[in-house]
Amino acid sequence: MKKNIIKSHLKKKSQSKLALSISLFLALLTSTGYIFNSKGIIFLFYIFCFVFLYNLVINFLLEKFDILS
């Protein structure tokens, strides 16, 4: 049972890092909306920034409350 918990925790950490990198990439990609001055892209930029910050908090909490250390 302990192996399943550790495996689940490691899976959550890896998924969190993947989501963090994808949301950072999308936030950087949509930041060009300020150059092209498109309201739709700027709106998406704010959404992706919120998603990035949310994933950053989740990643921080998974690292802080690590069950392996």
C-alpha cells in the first residue's frame, strides 16, 4: 500500500511539472498579444497567467509537503 501512495505522489509531482511548463509556454506565447494589440490574445494571456500561478502554487505545495523526505 505504501508503494502505491509513493507512486501516486510521484505521478502527481511529474504531472504538476508538466502542467507548469505547458502553462508557462502558453503564457509566453500569448504575451505577444501586447505587441499585436489583440484584445482576444490579451484576454487569453491573463487566463494563462492565472493558470500558471495556480500550477505554481500546486507545485510548491507538492514540493513542500513531500512524503519522500
